[in-house]
Amino acid sequence: MIQILKYGEVANEDIFARAVPTVNVEEIVSQIIDNVRQNGDRALYEYCKKFDKAVLSSLLVSTEEIEEAISLVEPEFLEILKKAANNIRKFHEKQVRNSFIINDEDGIVIGQKIIPVDRAGLYVPGGTAAYPSTVLMDSIPAKIAGCREVVMVTPPQADGKVNPVILAAASVAGVDKIFKIGGAQAIAALAYGTESVPKVDKIVGPGNAFVAEAKKQVFGKVSIDMIAGPSEILIIADGKSNPAHIAADLLSQAEHDKLASAVLVTESEPLALAVQAALEEQIPLLSRQEIARASIDVNGKIIVVDTLETAIEIANEIAPEHLELCVDNPFDYLDRVRHAGSIFMGRHCPEALGDYFAGPNHTLPTSGTARFSSPLSVDDFIKKTQYTYYTRDALKRVADDVAYFAKAEGLTAHAKSAVIRTEDDNT
């Protein structure tokens, strides 16, 4: 049963405690990465056989396989995928940055170019559950950014095929290439390239502890989006909220993972008790009740506070992945929220809307990293290059200032490079 804590009556460590994964896979992942670097495709085929029980003739998903997968997906779901993709595109198109140029001083031009990374790599889990939503959320921003190629990796099933809904989503999103590989070996393939898998510039997408560790180890060779931890939701709810709705929203994260964190903060003790009871009613009805039960009992909590203002302060300290504001006039509180991955406003906006359909991205900072990082966006797939142009006369106006600055740092060659161009009036 979920615990109820009264803020101010228990230690702050109990209020702000988070589940921490204890599995250490660093050495195993390091060995997998080294094997893929040295043996390329051969290592990938071996790992597919070992971990996925799949004997493959090709790592690349063929056009025929994609067409077959689409034919197996219900037409109604295909239409829903297209609607969701349209919403995601509309939202992320607003994130597109423009290059700029400044030339308001005589003889000086400075500016910044926005350039997409050439090739983006997308990891899509394929273990206990298939997530076509991840395909849409992670590939559409890359496409909008203008990446020349989006490469997806996802584990095969034992029959050597990829889950049809994953391939259907990839088709809707316009993914360029899909490979049947998962785990740390897939991350290694994207980072270093193999005979079949092209090396990418950025790797995005969630995964298990092995995938997260692999992303951590290849960072620097390639860019990554983030190191994702267990799923999180924090709900701020007032006494008018429907306890059944709140319980359902808490469980929407608890069913992800036994380490997932589901937290309610409320000023209403009656609501706290009602939500506690509603959770006990709903958990036995879930298809993943064992996972949800472990998450709720071990990592779940209901925090009772005196005011909603205090609830906001607690939310800012926790910096949750998902934050729901189940209150009247939620926009009155929006500016007070400083640290959250994604905010869901009002009594009719469950977090699941963001997971699948609304348009804002669902790849979000976890484990308190919302204090300094952001949801996946078009920005993740671009880089900025700046440029500077000075005429000789423009340089003459500032050369002594540049030289003075350089000498202050003890860098006389820097100083000389600025003034040498002004010493001979014939050049």
C-alpha cells in the first residue's frame, strides 16, 4: 500500500528520496562495445542469437518487411499513428531555429549558422513492451531539424522479425533505415559503425540499464540525448480532485517499471486517503499489476502539505519527469513551476496524453535532471557554427584592444596576430 507522509512531520530524506538502480553493468557493457568495435556485424549476429534468440540473415529491415508489417496493423491504429504524428510535427515545427547575421558596424559581419547533424540514431526498446510512440517522438524532431538520415535500431523477436507496430510507426515518421539489433550492442554499432550499420552523430531514445550504460560509455564519440532513469510522475491535486482519476494517473507511470516513482502532493488529507483506497481497487485490474504493485509499495508516496504553494516548492525540489497540476485555474501556477520535464494542466489532462498524442515530446529528463536539462526537441539534432568577418579597416579600429587583452593573458602570439596586419599600410 502506498505510504502517506505529512510534510514537516517526517524527515526531508523521506520526502525527497528516489529509487536508485543498483545493477552494475559497466564491465559487461564495456566488453560488448569492444566486441562490436573489433568484429562488427559478426558480433551483432552473435548477440542477436544469444540475447534475442533470433537467427538473422540480414540486420537491415527490408522494404518488403515494412510493407508486410503495415498490412498486419489495424487500419484504425494506422490512422491514430498518423494523427499523433501530425500533432508532434505541429508542435516541434515551432522549435526550428534560424541562422542570424549581424552587420550593423562598418566592415564587420558576424553570424551563426544552424546546421542539422548529418545522421541521427534512434534506439527503440523491444523487450517486454513495444513503443511506437517512441519512434514518433524521437524521429520526427530529427526529420524537422533536417538530418540527412535517421537510422533506427530495435531488437528483433525470436522469429527474426520486428514488431509490426514499430515498423508501421517508423514508416509514418519517415525513418530512413531500420536495423534488427538491440541492447548495448546496438548503441555500439551506432557509435562506431559496422559493415552494415552506419556510424551516426547523435543517439537518442530510452532503454534498459545496458542501453543507458552504453550511451554513457560512447558519449564523446557521439552525442546522446540523456541518461534516462526510472519513469516518474508527481501530481499536485487539490481536494476537489477525483481520487479515481488521480490513482489512474499514478498507475500510468507505476506500470512502467518496479523502480518507477509515483507521487501525489495534496493539501487534502481526505483526498490522500481516498487515493490510497482507489489505488488498491485499481492495481488488481492491471495487466502489469505485479510491476505496478512493486512500484507503488516501494517507491510511491502521498505527501500531505498545508498549502498548494508548498506543494509547488516540493515539486520544484524533486524536479519530476512528469508534473500534473490537478487544480482549478492551473495557469495561475504555471509560472511558479521551475523544474519539471513536462507539465500537464488541469483535471482533464492525464500524462498519457503526452505519451502518445498531444504533440509535446515524451522523451524527458528524469532523476531530478529537469533542474538543468530539457525534453528532447529539434534542438537536439542541430548544431551551431559561428562566423566572423572583418575588413582591414575594421581590424585596425580594434587591433590594439585585442592585443592588450591577449597580453593580459600572457599570450603574445595572439597579440602579434592582431597587430601585424595593421603595421604595413600596403597590405
